[in-house]
Amino acid sequence: MKLDLAIEELHRSENELYTVLLSMSDRHKVDHEVFYVTRDMARWSEQHVAELAEAGREFGLELDPEAKHPAGLLESLQHKASELTGRRSAPGLLLLADLRHLYREAGGTALDWELLAQGAQGAKNKELLDFAERCQPQTLRVSTWAKAKLKESSPQVLAS
């Protein structure tokens, strides 16, 4: 059985999604919808990371239950850049780039949840299957939100 590999990869993916969401939130502080929605979705990934670490123990994995977000000087610079660019037209292009990146990350992570669910189903591990089926919809919502926000924002940004 290789469910441990799927759990380990999903733990990495959710950690990366968490980082992307918080970084995006930090860069777009002046856009209140983006700021708050990405923060809320980051909490989902943070919870998934903790639960994956717990689930991994059953398979002999020692995964960190704490989601990691790079902090420090880089984060301070991102905050300042967000404030400065919030007053110009460039933030629109930055938002589109960030949404595209988020869409790809969330889609890949949702696919990882699907792989874990399929593996759990094949191994007849009902608890792991239920866990994957509970978490995957949240990750799909991240992808759906990013796509909808791209559709909403791109006409104005690209046509101006």
C-alpha cells in the first residue's frame, strides 16, 4: 500500500496552498474581498495540514501539523508593496497573475485529494475515504472562487 505517499504529497500540497493563499492576501490588502476570502480559505488548508499529519501517523509518517507561512522581511516588503501598488493600475495585473497561480495550486491540491480518496476506496479504508471526501470540496471551492474572480476581474483589467 502506498497511501502514505499520497498523504505525504497532499500534506505538501495543502501547505503550499496555505502559503499561496496567505501571500495573496498579504499582497492584496487593499482589496477587502480578496484579503478576507483568501484568509478564510487559508484556514481550511491550515486545518487540512493538521488533520493530514494526524492521519499520517497511522501510516508511520511524522508530518508537521503546523502549516508554514514564510514571515519576516519578505512579508514586510509584500505588505508595503501592497499598500503602494493599491493606488495604481498595476495591482489589477498582479491580481490576475495571483488568481491564475491560486487556481492552478488549488486544482492540483483538489486532484491530490481525489487520488487519496481513490486509494482509500481501493484499500477499503472508510475513515480515510470519509476524510478525503470531507476536505476535497473545500479545496475545490478555492479553485472555483479563483476562476470566478478571474472571470469577474479580467475584463476590466485587460480592457483598460
